[in-house]
Amino acid sequence: MLGRRRGLRLMKALAAAVIVGALSLGAPTSAAAAGDYTLPFHDPEVGLSYGVDRDRAVGSQLDWTGQKWKDTAYHWGRVYDQHSGIDYPMALQSAVAAARDGTVLDVEEGFGTTAFGSYGNFVRIGHADGVETLYYHLAYDGALVSIGAQIQAGQTIGRSGCSGICYGAHLHFQVSQATSSGVRIVDPMAERWWTTWPGRVPFLGAYVRESNAATEVIRQYTTVTHWVEFRNLGGRSWWRDRSGARGLLGTWLPANRSSQFRAIDWPSASVPTWLDAVSVPPDGTGRFTFGLRAAVATGSYSEAFNLRIDPLYWFDAASLGNFYIPITVITNQIE
């Protein structure tokens, strides 16, 4: 039981690490990131089809790697002529996430999910330094935010579609910056505006280890202390006390259920603990420590938990190894 449970979790962790590593294929990995942007979606398996054309002259193309073409052809995985953003193919109705904190400036929802014409449905977000991010080709009613709303990085703001000028479901993500001479189209890949290089989805984690990977044996009406560690494979830091980015361990299957093993140190019946450390940056490891109190009948139990960035996002439980704790409650009487 011990070996199988730990082995399954480690396999999940390795799989998540491979996904993050795959994002770097064909790109340098030594350059430092310079910005505060993360990828505008949650699924780490999404890749780009076309990036920004950094040469604005017709018939002359310059991609994010510095490769040049003197043509108007489509170069898959790189660029096409005059393209002003980054295209990410994804299934219809996939979650679209804010790349950075900001304020919603404009929303369009009047097109059908696959209706043809212009940019289709979109969300436009303004940021504190005057930069704007745009999220085009959303589904009908695919904007999940309203004009004037304050948005946090990693927040789900829409659902993908194929509205507007669109040949296959995808998200067109665009970054623009006002300058004294006009609006500048920014290539966040070429200019290293991501929080990491290469850019990552905002929230992703992998199981590392725990205090007891076997069954917790607890005497009735007593408490044991358990801890678990997860590696931060996303582009956003986890925080213990920051509003809108607080990392916590929550009950799962179903989410937010009241646990019968709540101990006195739990913040609530569905939250065993916050992050132990003040913060955990990308590639760091965070520990979550909590008590388990057996105020139940003797027998065998299973308690499932999942990570959450409160209130923005529940992690993909599978990537965390479907974390659960098998518990055996025994009598407190001493023979």
C-alpha cells in the first residue's frame, strides 16, 4: 500500500514537471524573466501556433526567436505576416486567465461562438503602467467579467471560442503599450515579460512528499499532526496572507465539504491549513501542516484534499497525485 500510493504520486509529479519542461523546447532557458505576466490560460498542455510579427513592414517577418522571413507565408509555431498577438489553439469553452492584475476596460459578447467577423468577443484589461492585454475570439457569453471590474493575475476571465476572424478555436492574446509616438505592439516572449522563462500557466503544482505516506493510525479523541509538500510549477508565487493569492489546502471530493477530522488548528471545517511559509516562488516547495482529530467511530476512512489559490483557482487534483490520507481510527482504551 505504501509503495503503490507513493509511486503513483511521484509519477504524477514527474508528469507535471515534464509538461513544464516541454514549454521550453526550442527556446533558450538561461535568460532571466523581466516582467509580471503569466500565460493567459490554465492548461499547461496548450502551446502556441503563431507569435507576434515584430517587423511591421508587409512581407517582412521577424519572430520571437529572431528568425526573419521575407515573405507573407504562415510559419507554424513561429509567426505570420503582420500578426499582432500570440495565438494559442485550445478547445472551445476552455478557461482564459488574466495574465496580470488589472482593470477591465472593455468587453464584447455579441458574436456567436463561431461567428465570423473582426476580433469577435473579447476582454480588454488595463494595467497600472498603461499596458493593455487583450483576449480575443471568446465564446458567446464567454466574457466572465464586467467593465470596471478589478482583476487579479490568474483569475479566469473568459471562455475560449472561435468568434471573429477565426479558422479553428483558439485564443488570440495581445499586449499593447501606449508610447509618445502611438501604440506599440509588445511581444512578451521576445522581451521576456513573463515571470519565468519560458512563460508558465499561473498555477500548477506537483506532489513532493508528506510526513506519513502510509495510513495514519489515530486513537479516538486524539490528534496527530500531518504535513504535505508540493512544488510550485506555475508562474505565480503562492502566499500565506496575501488577499486573492492565498495558498491553502482545502477539502476535496467534493470541494469545500466539512471534514469529520477537523482539528482545533483548522481555519474552518473545510480548510485544514494555509501555506506554512510566507510565500513560495516558482520552482519552490511549499509545506502545509495541520492536525487530524479522530472524533469518530473506529474504522477505516479516506480524506481527500486539494490545493487552492483562494479565491481564484482550484488546482488540477490529478497533477498533485490525487492527494488523500488513508486513516484508521482505533479505540483509545488501553488493554
